[in-house]
Amino acid sequence: MDSELAIFDSHSHYTDSAFDFDRRELLSSFPQKGVIGCMVCGTDLSDSAAAIALAEQFPALIVTAVGIHPECSLPPVDYMDTLRKLAANPCVKAIGEIGLDYHFEGYDKITQERIFREQLTLAKELHLPVILHCRDAIGDMLSILSEFAPLDGVMHCFPGSAETAQKVLQMGLHIGFTGVITFKNARKPLEALRSIPPERLLIETDCPYMAPVPFRGQRCDSTMLIETAAVMGREKGIPLAEMCRITADNAARLFHIIEK
């Protein structure tokens, strides 16, 4: 990787057990490999606290989001109080990963929507952007988001069409793309990508998942984003280094990162 590149990974999960054997070594290597920053997203209360602890170990590299992922177990009754306390940490720059996921049988739509709305309300209260997860739920997602628009935040791992992308942009949100855009069957996300202004784009790994080609099937990490950025730059007609700079600047503005 060209160390002159400036890559910001806008969605990662470095608290995941997949990194337990080499987490510190891997993260310590990033600045020399062109990775200038990572947003580590929480998925529940304990994971959010772990993300904060990791950011405190790597303050020049990591910022965090705290939140309850829609696939996680039902949080305790007082979870909002805990989230509010976690969000007071200066490394916390967003509420996330939050949203809706109707992919697996047995999902509880009513509870998911309630928790989603409660966390959107908290984000508005704290003036923090949101990091949104949506799988097989785009209609309900857009309907709920319209209640809170305009919003600062990002629709991560964007799954939708160019038409849906325009609806997301109209709400004030950024759109993030993973290594999925490097896959052979990526026609729909590439069409969406081409419709989005560069100033509203983010690149992300969702690591340890979503490794881009030619690393597909391996544990993903932020150094692999060069492949995602290259495809994004090709589709937008923007050189690789400039694409990395644009998306890093977008992340810095969205997450209110003064220095990275």
C-alpha cells in the first residue's frame, strides 16, 4: 500500500474476537500503511464500552460510536441512560450501529422500531450523527428516518438502488460502501454509487466482514480499503489518492474530527 494515501475507515468492528490474536499489532501498523483513522462501531452496551476502551488505547487512530444493533439481544430497561453516559466520552462521535434488520425469521419488528426511534431521539438530543444499519427493511427505514429528517449520519454498507440513494441523500445522510462494490455481481451498488455526489460518500470495511476482491473470504481489515477506494474512484472518474482524501475529509466533517 502507498503510505502517501490517507484512508479513513468509516465503519469497523475491531472489538470483534476475530482480532483477538493480533489486534494491537495490526492497529499499530495502520499509520505506516496509509490508514489515518477508523470509526469503531458498538453493537450493544458491552461492545460499545469495549470500543471506547480501544479508542483510549489508540487515541490518534480510533473514534467510536455507541449503540444497540437491531440483531442484538433486548437491552436492559435503562439502556438509554447507559448509552447517554457512554456517549459523554470524548472519543464517541456518533450513535451506532443502529437500525432495522428483517433478514432472519423471528425478528421482532415492533421492538426493533421502538429501539431504533429511541436511539435516533438520543442522537438528536446529543447532536451526534447516526450510523445506520438496514437489511431487508428499507421501506420502514425510510419512513422512520423521515420523522427525524434532516439527519447527520451515514447509511452504512448501502444495499439499495440509485433511486433509494437519492431518497437517503434528501434526508441529509451520507452513504457508505464496503468491499461489496468490488464483487462481480455488484451492478446495483455501482449504479447507486455513480449517482451520489463525491462529498456525500464514505468508504468502510465493516471488518472483519466484507473483504473486497482479491481478499474475498479472508478476515477484512482497513488496509484492504485501497481496493474499495480504487473501484469507487474508477466509477466516479477520480484518481485513487484523491478519492481517499475526499472520503477521509467527508468522515472528518461528519464525525466532527478536528485532527486525524
